[in-house]
Amino acid sequence: MGAINALSQTIDLLSKNPRILLVPLIIAFIMVPITAYQAQKLHFEYSFEDNNVSQEELKAILRDMAATFARTMLIIGSIMALLNAVAQYYLVKSALTILKGEKPLTADLIKAGLKKAVPIAILNVFVGALIVGVALIPHAYLIKLILSAEGPTIPGSAMDLFFLLWIISLFLELFILPASMMVVPAYIVENSPLKGLKAYAVAFRNMPSTLGFGVLLGIIMLVFMVPYFMTAFAIHQNAGFSTYLTRQLIQAPFLALSNAIGTVGGLMLYLDFKGNRKEE
């Protein structure tokens, strides 16, 4: 019941208090030119139908992609992480204030969010690294196969192992993703980074509800994110900055809404688990 309660409370709170969406929406629009530049920088087009490409050229292309990705994410990712941290702090504190029957003070919460931005961003980096790391396990193995292959083909047994790793990582993500949504809210509620990370233990002790929350929230967010994916697909082939900027402007409201649903949803799930479990 925890998953259903958390989601119903999240939707109820956001629908009755739409003003708390304003700050994450503004921050999403601030990030538009940043994300547009990032998307253009990481845009990569290559035709693997060219039979004249040697193994060494392919290896060089993959290394260049990895280096570009690392440089871009280090600089731009840091800025985006700090801005997103402010939005998350504002959403959590606003929700907690509303639950107390009080009115959130936007200016005060933004100031407090700026002070807490660094530790929240660090937690988000850890969470993101965990999520991406698990997701990349099978893909890292595939890249290793490509780089070490002596010919144009990869043995079937190696591909079987790749698909097995992909399935395992998928099941792990079904737990890690919803559990990770509680980390920042738990930190803000408890005012302790360690207790924020202990949200994973709380989620593990409530595994069925955590998995149910992840599935239900995933369905809801997919519905809201349909325009996002449609926009990304429609203009994927055009690599001009103005096109990326337009795409990010269209996608910003949906990203802000998904951020609000995920953050407030993680808070509600944590509060539900905290109320249902015995004192540690």
C-alpha cells in the first residue's frame, strides 16, 4: 500500500498546490541553453555501413566519444547538478511545509536551497553514478568485446553473456531507481547525508512497495514524457544549436514536471516507510 499512498499523495499535493511547480519550471528554463549546448556537443552521427572502416579507426572513434562525453559532463553536469539541487530542496521543503498546513515562503526556501546545493549535488552525483554504472555494465562489456575483437564479428556466446548482463542490470534498476528517489528527500528531512544514503536500506526492507512505486511512477512519468520523447525523435537528425535550443524549450516544462513528481514522490514514499517501520 505504500506505493499507492505515496503516489496518490504526490498527485494530490501537486494538483492542489500548482504554484510549487513554478521554481523547478524556472530552473528548467534556465538550464535550456546549457542542455542545448550539451546535446549539440555530444551529438554523434556515424554510419557503420561503411565497410572501409578499420578496427583501429573504430577504436579511435569510441575513445573520442568517451573523452568528449567525460569533458562535457564534468563541466556542464556540475552546473546542472547545482541548479537541480536547488529545485529539489525547494520541492521537498515546500511539500513538508504544505503537509504541516503552512504556506511555503519561496524566497526563503530558494536561499536555503542555495546553501544546501553542494551536498545535495554530491548526493545526486553518487546516485547518478550508481544508476548509470549499473545500466552501463552490459554496454561496457559490449564495448570491450568490440575493442578486443580480431574480426568484424563477435562470438555468439559473448553476445549471450551481454544479454544476460542486460537483463540483470534491468532488474537491479527496478529497485535502484525508486530507492534513489528517496535519497535527497531523506537527507533534507533528516539533515544528514548518511541518513540520506540509508534510504537504500529503508527501501530494501520495504522491497515490494519500492518495486511497486517504481513501476507505477514509471508509468505515470512515461505518460507525461511522451511529448519529450516525440520532440527528441522528431528533430534528432538536425544537429544545429538553434534546433537543440528549440527542442529543450519544448521539453523544459515536461522535465520540470517529472522532476517534481519524482522528488515529491520520493519524499512521500520515504515518509510512508518511516511511519510504517520501527525505530532503528
